[in-house]
Amino acid sequence: MIHLGLWLPLVAGILLLIWPVLGRTFAVVVAAITFLIAVLLFAGYASGGVVPGQSLAYAFQTPLLPQVGVYYALGLDGAGLLLWIAVSLTVLLGVWIADVPARFLGLALTMETGLLGIFAANDLMLFYAFFEATLIPSLLMLWLYGGADRLRAIYTFAIFTLVGSLPMLASIFAVRYLGGSSSFLYGDLLQHPLSGAAAGWAFLGFLIAFAVKTPMFPMHAWLPPFHQQNHPSGLADAMGTLYKVGIFTFFKWAIPLLPAGFQQWQGLVLFLAALGAIYAAWLAFAARDWKTLLAYAGVSHMSIGLLGLFSGTSQGTVGALFLLGASMIYTGAMFLFVGRVYLRTGSLEFTPVRGLAKHTPALYVLGMFLLMATIGLPGLSGFPGEFLALLGAYQTSPWLTFIAFLSVIAAAAFALTAYQKVFQETPQSQAVPDMSPREWVFAGVTVGVLVVMGMYPKLFTLYLEPLGKALASLLGGGA
């Protein structure tokens, strides 16, 4: 079943690119089947206290390039499964609600396979292939359907990605050949960790690449123009949000394979994460349009997650992974919501659009709910991850945690200020329709999921806690 869930979106996406006449209904059905498979995988998942990468559920392995030790090896632990569900749900919501051409939907489905592969790969070269291949549909969505200044955004994104990819490839070969592993399989690599200066340099290669995809300050500069120039429907932005996989890749690959390297770079990453959280929140407060605000808000949230993960504690790790999964859903939904606002007003800026609540009370309530999840209101999906990440980080560095915590306060300020301008001030916009039946379905599913994750986080942290404890033990820490 894991193979069907992984490759079905790719096949369907290619079919849509060739025969766009298949249309939205075909894309929605495929996305729904993929999400149903994810739910079935979650329902059948059983895991005890496993070391990351071992005793994976749904494990499968067969030689791909046996001469060089590359395998088609898949498997899902609790973290991969949570993110598999988050990706498949957000893609389903996106293809359901976004008004885009059929080939655009095909690119989104194609990208979904790459994202799912990142979370399921259990061979380092296979992971690298999925990690890099996912870039192609992301760039095509921006190039074919982006704004007037999209080429500049493409160049920026491509340069940052290239700067990260080449050092990561060098680190991959260093981990395998300097460590003496017989293959690129995760289990083999875990048994041959590097030490000393070699571990530090290899970790730096991963750090550069994964910092781009977190994104971590100061490797975040590609993100605002990427979102600003993407299609206003929000679908490409939601897919870009799903591509912020840095926290997972640090957790799954860089830290367990190079614990000595982690120790060498931990302090710097903690400092940059705390600085990035408050810096990005400040820039979000100064934003004049939705996409810029959400771009910097994403940097701030992921900085908190990174702070929790690099604390080396079990609580910080669980919080970081939960926050990553939750943010994929609520940030992706927020971008799609902004796309619906643009459809009514023709603008993503705050100033030209005021008093929208008078004409669209239901849309107003949905937007307020999504913003409350985004800023971490207790009872919604954003709270458990942020709380656990900060709690774990506090055990390692109280002062840096305090600095990062200020971004939580700032988030409420910039989100509510922007929302007040668009929805609650003196009306300047013309009368526009309220939510359609298709939007009501989108709202119902999104609200339901964010409430369940906020009220019953144990459904997911139950499978994250053994992984957090194992990672903390590997690093020589406690709970």
C-alpha cells in the first residue's frame, strides 16, 4: 500500500500534464485516494520505542544500484507518518479549492510524490533523489503561472537550492565512504558514524542544504519573493509550505548520522534559530500584503521548531515534529484562504481591501480561525508543537528560548493587525459573495482537523515520543 500511496500522484500528475481534459475531478479523486491511503497506513501503524530508522512500519527494500549500495528502501516511523498525512491532506485541500488550470493540478500531484518520498525514503541516495526532484515541479509552477517578476524569484530560489545541494551531496559521500558503511541504507550508515573534524564538516554540508528548506535565518531570503510571485490562488504557496522539510531532514538524517557534528554546530544553530524567530516576526509585522506576512510568519514558526529540535531534548524534538506537521496544514490552508480573498477583491495587499467582514461574515470567521491556529491559540493545532518545542529548548538555553518566545507574542500582533485592516475597518470594498458550497467543504475539513490536532495531540505525539527519547539518548541527553 505504501507504494501505491507514493507513486499514484506522480502517475496521475503526468496524465494531467499530457491530457488536461481529465480536469479537476480526476485530480481530486486521486488526491482523495492518496489521503485515504495515508489514513489507512496511520490506522495500521504499530510501533514501540524504536530508534529512528529502525523497526519501521511498512518497510520494503530491494537493490536499485547494488554495485554502489543504493537501494529502493521505504518505511515510515511516527514522524514520517504524521508528515505523510499532513502532505496528502493539504494537497487534497489545494486541488479541491484552488481555481487553476488542470496542468497546474498535475504539477501539484507530481510534486506530492517527491514530498512523500522524502518522508518514506530509508536510503540516503534515494532520499537525495526525492529531495532534489521535488524542486522541478515547484519551479515549473512558478515559471509557468507566476507573476511578472517570477524569473528573479526563480533565480533566487534556484541559487539558494544549488548552494545547498552541492555541499549536501559531498556530505552524503563523506558519510558513506569515510564512515566505512557498505551501502547508503540508513541502518548501515547508523552503525558507522563519523567523528572529529570530519563529522563537523559533513554536518555543515547537511546544515547548509537543510537550512534552505527549513528555512533558517539567514538562508531564508528566497522565500518572500517565491511566495510573492507565485500564482495568487495559493496552491503553489501551499506546495511550497509542504517543501519546508528541513526540520524532518535534520531529525531523520543529519543528527542521527552525525551526532558528533551536531555537538559542534548546536550552539550556532540555537542562536540563529532564536534570532530568526524574532527577526522574521518583526518583518511580518511590517508586511503590506498577505503573502509577505505568511512567508515571514513561516520562517518564525520554523525557527521555533528548529530551536526545539536542536535543544537535543525529547520534548523539543516531539514539539518540533508536531509543529512541522501542524504548520503544513494551517499555513497551507491560510495560503489557500488568501487565494479566495484575492478571487473576490483582486488584491493581496491590506490597504485596498477593508471591511470585508460586512459582505463575507462566514469567510471572516474562517480566516479568524486559521489565524488563531497560526498564532498558537491553545486548543488549536499550532499550540502543542510550539509549547513542547519551547519547553524542550528552555532546558538547554533559557535565554535563547525567552528571545524566541517574544515571537509568539509578536505573531498575535502582526496577524490580528493585518486581519483588522482587511476585515474590520470602515468598508471600502464592493459587495462580494460569501462562501460557496465548495468553500464550506474546505472550511469544514480544515477546521475539524485543526481542532482535533489541538485538542487531542496525543493521537500523534504517542508515536513521536519514542523517537524523541531515542534521539535524546543518542545525543547523551535526557527527556
